[in-house]
Amino acid sequence: MSPKKSELIAVGAVVAAHGIKGNLKVKALTDYPDRFKELDLVYVELKDASVIQLNINEVKVNYKSIIVDFKEIVDRNQAESLRGSLICIKTQELLPLSDEAFYQFEVMGFEVKTTNGQLLGKVEDIIDLAANDILVVKNSGKEFLIPLIKDVIKKVDREKKEFVIEPIDGLLDL
């Protein structure tokens, strides 16, 4: 029995077939791409939103991508049909994080407040940039881009579902 979609989290996206034997080139959607080597099976969310379970034969991780060989995918045509699909695991299989760290999906909708109590809005998205990630916070038509850096983020409270920030000069100016 396949798990419900709400019990799955995407850890990769199929970008292309690789070779003629059905291998897939996967873009990591995780900070820990080597984690793919520890997986025996994954759930693949297809473009039509259905979910299938696939068993992993072999995984090769390099600096640009992940190459996955699934037992059930035996030729390039089958592999090509999975382009654009998401590679998912069950949420209970996620790696534990330190108190300061969080998974992006879990903070969507968190409120963002300043240290003096001003409500800026709710987290709508996270932009991944090379230097640091950016929280996209929206409230009544206003949008704030909050860098995820220690100088700005003072607290992440999972129980209250909120970020407390100390704005640097010019951060909240529109």
C-alpha cells in the first residue's frame, strides 16, 4: 500500500534519462545528496500526480547530479517517461536536525515577527541562493525578503510556528 502524499517529502527531481539501460539523472532537493546511497526504495510522484514505489539497485553521487538505477526501470524509454517526476521518501525517514536547523517544507506558513513584536507576515516560499537562503514573507500585498543568516534570524520556534528576526538597516524598507 502506497503512503498518502501528505506522508511524503520530495528529495529529488528526475531531470533526464542517463544512458540506455534505464538509469535516471536526478537533481537533489536535499542538502544531503549522499543520503540517496542509504535508500533501498523510494516513492515517485509522477507528472499525473499518481505515486509509484521503486526499488533502488545502485546510486552514484557526483558534484553535479545523482545517477539512480532502479530495478523496475530497464530501458531508456521507461526512464524518459519519468522525466519531471519527484523522488520522495516518507517523512519519518527524514534525517534528524539540530535545534537551529529546519526542513523548508515545515516552516511554510510560519509567522515572521521582529524582536519588538511587529508581525511582518507569513513564510510563503524560500529562495535558494549560493550565499544564503531567503525567506519570502507576505502580508496584505507586501512582500519582504528576509535573509536566513544568524545576524537576522534570532529564533525559530517550532511550537509557536514563528521566526523572530532582528532587521538590519534597510531590510524592511520598501
